[in-house]
Amino acid sequence: MLALGHRKVLLVGNDAHSGVQQDRIGGMIDVLKGVASYEVCWTSDGFPDLGQKHEQGVSAIMTVSDLLALRVVTEAARQGLECPQAISVIG
């Protein structure tokens, strides 16, 4: 994502109480710190409005799993955001 020029990233997990997911988000943060801005979102608190996030400058979404990445791509398409033209997604 960084090599593609993304500098505002949304990090998405399912369960903030999962140690595995916390570790994955933590690893993403370690890579992004000082290089890109990021926001963490947990779907257990509600699925993010991807259109709004895109309008706020988010150009990439990193998720804790491939299954969640597929959901993000599906939700993005429902909101009129094509992947990867409008927003990049990785699981």
C-alpha cells in the first residue's frame, strides 16, 4: 500500500477483544507509523461508511482477514466505490 502511494489508510477488524486481531492491527500500525495516517475501525461497533471515509481522503483499507477484505470490497461496491480504482483493499 505504501509503495502505491497510499498515505491515509483505514484499518478494519471484526473484534477488538481478539488478541489475534489486536496483534494484526498492531503490526499494521507499526508499519504505517510516521509514514501514513491511519484510523482503526472495528466492525463490532458498526460497519464504517466507506463513502464518507473516501471523501475524507482514505485511499486504502487494510483488514485483519481476507474474508473481511471481501466484505469491504462488497460494501464499497454498494456505495459506488470501485476497487482498486477508487480505493485499494488488502486482507
